Amino acid sequence: MIQFFRNPPALPTVIKNTLYIFAGRASNALFLFLLTLVVSRQLGPAIFGVFSFLTTVVVSANCFSSLGLDIWMVREITKAPEKAKQYLSSILGLKTGTSLITIALVALIFRATDLPENTLHLLWILSISLIFNTVSQTLWHYGDCFKEFVYHSFLWATSNIIKSLTGIALVLLYRDMELLIIGIVFAEALALILSLYTIRQKFGRFAPQFQFSVWWDFLSRSAPIGMGVVFSVLYFRLDIVMLQLMTDEKVVGFYSAAYRLFEVVVVIPHSLMIVLFPSLVEEFHADQRKFKISFKKAFTAYLVVGSSIALVFFSFSNEIIGLIYGNDFLFSVKILEILAIAIALSFLIFLLSNILIVSGREMTNTWNLVGATAFNIALNFVWIPMHGALGAAWATVFCEMVLILVLGFQSRKYWMSP
């Protein structure tokens, strides 16, 4: 990992920042996984399937309310740090508005389905957390603009520790889904208060700005990144939504059990990229030779780490599922074996997609993900009725294979010798 970076004196700082982000992401994944474990074991596959559906919808909706503004903010402030407070204040106001619109859209869209009334009620409650989490995420990313990654790590981890421990306590005490959902919303509100206080203490006072002309300018400039993020999330999470609408809660529970393990693993490529992103932006604009060297080394690391983890999941899927979820979830073993292939591919997809964003080709990345999402939906429509959760898993793997080929072709010039 040391060889990724261009400036040898700065290596200890970069490694430290990577460890900060990884620690935050790891604790985030760990505590959310503990919540998943408690819900699945205490409430069973069917209720766990409903819980997974609700959280999947809200996480996906979060991308619609965020619209790529956080990644765009980091890139723009890295290039023009004197405009930092202006960007932050405007984005906080903008996200407040987009969150409210997204909450209304979620209610309208799923009201038109034939989902049970209780599921719709719980979805409405959980969607309130969007406004808290969306704004919090901007505050977490703000420190990244100045390479102060410890704040991102601390606030991210603390937010999910609060949320997970609250959820675990409520499940163990009351075994009631509605109380669990209300507790998660309350925890997100507490996390926002903590984030506001921490960032103000470090970077000074700020306040949301509600300037529609500025909002439109920001949205038009961040839209390619935002659409890429939206379709990236839809691509990876629509399987659970489609399984919920086309099968039953127990099938969703089996698939979600394996998929949650996949989500834990992606902590690694995300953590490294958060730290690499500002440096890659600088190198791309200042020294193409160094950028190509960094890209090649990052590709090697992502390939080796992703493939190694995938091999472990494939080889020990039976032991992993049995140990974590118990005998009620043994059908998830076959799903995890298939998704293990997707783990290795997803590492490379994540790197190559971000390379396109770094190089200013975010619109190309967006169209890639639009095509992959449409292809994935089409495969799910065919394979889910025939093969259920296994069909959804194979659809994911097949789409990732195609996406790797496309991204590899589009980034081919960065493989050329500097």
C-alpha cells in the first residue's frame, strides 16, 4: 500500500488516514452486521426479509437525496479550498430539500404496489431517517476535503454504533419491528446532532443556505456523479426489492443473509478509495505519469485483495453461514458461493468507476451503470421466477462480468506506459 503514493515523506500520514477510514468503515460494518445478526436470529427469516427490504429501500433512496454532492464537494474543494464554507453551506441547504422530496417520492411509489399495509407503514417511518443521514454524510465528508479523515471515521463509526446498539437493545427487549424502526430513526437524529457539533468545533461556524440559483448550479455540475452513484446503488440493491415484489419474505431473508456479508467486505475498497481520491485528483491534473503508476498499483492491490476474500467466502460458505446465522439459513450457502464471485469483480468495478470520475469522465461512468442496471433488471425478471434467489445472484455476477469488460476498455489508456 505504501507504494501507492507519490510523496515518500507523506507516507505515514497517508497510511494513518487510510487506517482511520478503515477503522470507521470496519466498525460501521461490524455493528450493522451485529444488528443484522440479532434481527435474523431473534425474528426469523421472514421478518428479517422485511427488515432487509426496508433498509435496502432507504439506503437506495439516500442516494437520490444525496445526488453525488458529497463526492463532488470533495473534488471541488480540493481544487479550490477557499470556497469550502460556501460549498458546505449551500449543499447542506440543498440536501434538506432533496431529502424531503425523496421521502415523498418513496411514499408515493410504494403506495402504488401491493405490499402489506404494515410494511408500507414501517417504510414511511424509516424513510424519515433520510433527512438526518443525508445531511450527516455531508458533514462527514467535509473533513476529507482537507485530508482530515479522522472526523469522517469517528462520526461514521459513532453514528452506526448508536444506531446498531439502539436497534439491538430494542429487538432483545421487545422483539417488535416497529419499535426497532423508530429507534433507528431516533439514533440517526442523535448522530446528526453529534456531527454538527463536531464539525463546527473543528472547522468553525456554518449554516445551511437556501439559494435556489446556487442549488441549480450545483446540481447541474454534480448531476453526472450523482446519477452514477444512484445507478450504482440501484444496480447492487434492486435484487432485494425485486425479490420482495416477486417472491416472499423468507426468500428475501435467505438472499439478504448472504448479501449482508458482501456488504461487510466492500468496506475495504471504499476505505482505501476515500483516502486515495484527493491524491488521485491532484496527480491526474498535475502529473499524468505518476497518476498512471498509482492507478496500476491500486489495480494490483484491489485484484489481489478482492480475489483472496472471494476465495475464502467460496471455500468456507457453509461454515460461515452456519456459524453466523444458524441452521435456519442454510439455503443461503448456495447464494453466498455465487456472490463470492461478485466480490472479486466488485473490487475492480469500484476502482475503475472512480478512475473515470477522477479523470472527469463521470458521465461515461453513469451511462455504464445505467446500462448495467437495466441489464440486471432484465435478467432478474427472467431468472427470479425460474430460480428465485439463486437467479438474482447469478444475474449480479453476469452483469459484473460485462461491466468489468466495459470499464477495462474505457480505462485502457491508463495502462499505457507513462
